Amino acid sequence: MTNPYARPRLIEFHEQPYTPPAIRRPVQDMLTFAWTHRVWPLQHTSPAVLAGQVLERVLRRIGGKQGEEDKVAVVDFCSGAGGPIPTIERVVNAHRSAKNLPATPFILTDIHPHPAAWSNLRHSAAALDYVPRSVDATRAERELVGIAGKADDASRHFRTFFLAFHHFDEKGAQAVIRDAMENADGIGYVVKYLASLAESELQSQGKMPTGGRSWVWEQGREAHTMGMGKMYYIVGRRADV
């Protein structure tokens, strides 16, 4: 299957290997601030809160049968120092708490882990945990939930990429989606045509996504900044739940 076009990739100066930490860290802090804070009066809520509301709806679908929605964990990739995940975790689990449901576990991972920063976050939220070793998003085993010590809390997991999916080139992005289809129960937020390519490649190898059928893909958008800012999302999940 031929790509319809080459997915554009922009260079982020602060993420280049030659960028000194004294510049990189303040830029990362600024991006996290923009994700997690509301700019009044242009925003009715922060982008992270909006993302949390979308994620909560998706998790309910992946949970499947009534009473099993508490068995899904969120595994975040390329988490950096944490980014918007603490805010998103609060949004999701505040909603669940209001319904007397147990908290959804959130697990931070990165190819260059940040255990010191993640440990501090874990102390502030019981549902947050992390995998202390390096995790490659293109080859991530299903047992990540158990490695983080949350195996008793979840039997399924949904993979997220906040502020991260653009890091991968065409080949890497397909590998990330293909690995999720083999070892996870859902993924967001990705590029739709790359998802189709990844599934075609999987099937050409005589394999099927988890669940034994083609995944269900959904997309949508939510306004976060008046007149100009929209959050676009594409999520995939097993078809048998």
C-alpha cells in the first residue's frame, strides 16, 4: 500500500541533541504549562482537561461489559517528566470517583526514563505509577502494567501519546501502531492513514490485531481556544469489546 503523501515533520529546536539543558527544560516547562492551564477568556478549560474528558469516554468503551470498565489501565509513552498526564489522570479519576468506581491506573514510560520526577508524581497521586527501565514504543510488551505493579488493577491497557507522536518518522510511527495492535487494547492519538498501513502490514505477516478482528477507529475534534484552537484526536481500539 502506497502512502498518500509524506507525513510532514517539523524540527523542534529544544528536542535536538545539541540543545543545552538550560534551554530545553524551560521550553518543556512552558509546553506543559500551556497544556495544563486555562487562558481566560479565550479558553473555557485547559487542553489537558479537555483531553482527559475525551480519554474518559474512550476508556468506557474499551472497558467492555458492565462492571469491567475498572480493568483498563492507561500506559503513556514518551512521558518525559510527566507533561499533562497528572492533570489528565485527575480528570479521568474524578469522574470515576463521582460514580463510585475504582481509579484507573496511569503508567508513565519513556525510552529515557525520568524516575526521580515520576517518583514525586507518584507520591501526589496513588493511581500514578511508572516503569523505571527504558521502554521502546515500537517494541513494548503487554506486561508493562504488571511491571509497574498494577497487574491486580487492570487486565487491559490503552496506550497514549501526548505531545509525542510527532517524534516518530513514517516507519517508526507505523511500528508504534503495529506494536499496539499486537500487544495492547487501544491507542490514541495517532495518524489514521498510518494506522491503516500498520494493520495491512500486520495482516501481510499472517497476524491479526488483538481481539482477532480489524480495530475500530474513531476521530473527532474539540475546541479549546476560542476562534482558533482545536484538539484533533484519533483513537483505535479492539473490535471485540
